[in-house]
Amino acid sequence: MATEADLKILRAHYDPPPDLDALLKQTRMTPGTPPAPPQPQPGSGGPRR
């Protein structure tokens, strides 16, 4: 589970739309909804040569 600090870091990095919080709350309230698309991880841009 991501903590509020982690969410703040993610917001600082990716600056998602404000609707993202609403979507997260909806998915938490209603179990059974499809999971959100995976967030891009920093440094996962592929092999750099």
C-alpha cells in the first residue's frame, strides 16, 4: 500500500490530473473494479547504451 508520502512523490514526478484521486477512492470503495493501468516507474525507460 502506498503511503501519503509516496503519493506526494508520485504527484511531484508525474503531476496526474485531479481526477486520479477520485478514481483511486472509487476503486477502494468498490472492490471488483478493474485495476488502474500501471504507473511508469522511474528508470524503466529501457536499456540505455
